[in-house]
Amino acid sequence: MKRWTLFIPLVIFFLLGFFLWRGLYLNPKDVPSALVDKDFPEFSLPTLLSQETKTRDDLLGQVRLVNVWGTWCISCKVEHPFLVELAQQGISIVGINYKDDNDAAKRWLDDLGNPYVFSVDDENGDLSMDLGVTGAPETFILDANGVVRHKHQGPITKGNWGPLKTIYDGLVQEANLANGLKQEPNK
Amino acid sequence: MMNLMSAVRFITVLLFMFGAQVSLAIVDGHEYVFEEGSAIENQSRAQLFKQLAEELRCPKCQNQNLADSNAMIAQDLRRELYSQVKEGKGADDIVDFMVNRYGEFVLYRPALNEKTIFLWYGPIALLVLALLVFIVVVLQRRKAAASPEQAVKKDNESADENISAAEQQRIDQLLQAGSDNGQSTAPHKEGE
């Protein structure tokens, strides 16, 4: 037997050790979304405030945040003031009111301000199930073609908005570019 | 008292199953009734429901299946699973439905593909490798034991029970001579 072969078990040990050590620093709650880079699912739901029916088509044409919220969800309350701030900056946010009591939800928007262009009333959680939502709040960033480009679990705060803003700005730029290309032949 | 009650319950369940061609799946203390199809269909649906509730992982929880978890999402998914099984959908369709929404995270029994092939066959491959190494080592030692003179040259440890005292002495001499300087001989060493 050649001498170097004696080191094979040691090498295997270090390889295994390396992977196990790396595993210590992975976040087990980081579940990759199955929906990223896929079309936002079709839906047809009434809005919370006017009972007007909205569908997927109403999301197209603009980069949007789609925010899943509920009055029963404490982190949503933490997140809410910052969403209001983002809406004031001109960011289009659509709400999905997830398995909520309608009256409580309306009161919430009255009291805390309404950052949403509209909120659909997902009473049974069907749309949220199609979105793979596991809890609230969750926020999806959609491009102008209605494709989910990013998913954020947990509240959006000043602290974690930075990288999300980069994604958002990138998509706005992408949309402007696509618009420019489409419009140029007409001009 | 409890025994009597559970016996009564068991009989009711049996009566239900054979009388009205209804099947029951009891998951996490809840009863799920399957009564839409024929008796055989209902039975296999109840079985499928139980199997999938145990095999699908609650996406919100770290290590609970749909059957065990009380998280809101797990309750919703159990309901969805129940209605899909009742409609007569197959296991593959239902698993696809879940994976399309929640990712492969929900599978306690991951699908076999290029990403998971090591997960499935890695342990067997390692075991086979270990067996091969073991067999090779054993065969080599046997060969060495069968022909001691050759073994001394190749591997003096494995064969040292088979050499005579005179041979051992000579080996020791040679080793001593070689240990200080590979090229020096015994007389040289004494002179130094």
C-alpha cells in the first residue's frame, strides 16, 4: 500500500467536518421560495374597502410590493408605519389581507393609515396558499410583468429595506428600459 | 372507563366502515371522513391522506409534519390536502401542488433527482467503499502472512509473528544502521 493512501480517512474526516461546520451557520428558517421568477398566481378577490373585484391583471404595468398582512399578526403592526412611509415615497404597495376579520382590518387601516393602493380580502387564505405564504408578514416584489422577483419573510424595517430597495430600483429601471424600447418605434 | 369508550368507538368506526362504505382517517385526534367514492376508493383515499399528512412537512415549523403541527398554515394545508384527496387526486398531483407553492422543503421524502442523488445513494456508496477497502486490506494481509520473506521487505509489521529470532536480530541491526543516516553502515556508526 502506498503511504499517501493512509491520509485518505483524514481527508474524508476534514471534508465532512467542513460541511458540518458550515451547516452550523445556515439559518434553518431560510426556506427558499418556490415562487421566485414565476408568474404571480391568478386570483379574483374583492377588495377590503370597496368590495371591487381585483385580478392578477390589476397588478401588471408597474413594479409593486405585495404585502401579506393581518390584524392578528403582531409583526405586521411593527412593520406598518414603515410601509406607510414607503407609500409616501411613491412606492406602490398592494395588500393581501390574510384570513382576517374585515371590520378589524378596516379599523386598522383607519387608525394606522392605509399604505396600500388596494388590499384584497383573502378570507380563506386561498391566494396566500397559492403564494406559498407560511405566515404574515410576507412581502413579494413583482416586476411590471407580474412576475415574482423576490420574497421577503418577516417585517420590512428601515434596517432591512436597503437590499430590498436595490432590488426594487433595479426592477424599476428594467421596466423603464422595456417601456422605452416599446415606445421608441411609435415616436 | 377509557377502555370501554375506545372499544365502543372502535366498533362504531368498524360499523361505519363496513356498513356505509365510509372510511375514516384519524390524524392528530381529528376524524377525516371519506365517503364520496366506492368502499375501496374511500379506503385507499383515507390511507393516502394519512400517508401524505405524515410525509409532508409543515412549511412554518422546523421539524413537524402536517399531521403533528397546530400551526395555522398546517391546519390550512391539512384542509387543502383533505379536499384534494376527497376529490380523488393522486399522490403525485398533490405533492406537485405542495412543492410548487412551498418548495422541496415540504418533502420529508425528497424526490430523486441530480440534486438529491447523493442524499439517497451516498450512504450506500460509502458503505460499499468501506467494504471494498476492508476486503482489499484483509486480502493483502493474508497474502503477506502466506509468504513471510516477501512480507518482511514490504511490510514488516504485519508479518513479524512469522519470522525467526535470527531474522528479527538482523532486521533490528539493519534498522538501527539506517535510522541515523540512510547511507551510513554499522561499522561507520561505531566509529563516530
